[in-house]
Amino acid sequence: MRGSGLTDSGLTAQSEHTYKFNVKMTCSGCSGAVDRVLKKTEGVSSYDISLEKQEVIVKGTIPYDDLHAKIAKTGKEVISGTTVE
């Protein structure tokens, strides 16, 4: 359908974004919890977790608010987050 925002498969086309979150992580268990959640989150194409920088960079089509909620559900404090691109 022209102008509907739908692809040929009928799914809404979503562009990929890069998000950066500052997450309070104090040990490898903390970063591991975030890793486990991101690994099984639909719409996440890649991610990098830095315990040293307390930073999580995520690329994907998942909306920012949904991703923020997924990370917060691990019990880790999300100090800040932004859309990089």
C-alpha cells in the first residue's frame, strides 16, 4: 500500500537507531544481567556493554522507551539515556 508505512510483508518499516545508556553496574553479574536481557530482546541487532564506563550502547529498531524499560527491569539503575543516531 502506497504511503501506509507498510513493507511488502505487511510489517511496519522501522529504522535502526543507536542508543547510549549510562547504567549503574558494579560487577560482572550486573553487566551479565543486562547482557541476558538484551540478548533475547526482539528489535536489538547489536549491543556493547562496558562495565568500566558503566555504559550500554544498543543498535536496533526497538523504540527507546521500550529499551529503557527492558534495561531498568534488570534492577540496574539507568542514570541517563540518549539517542545517538
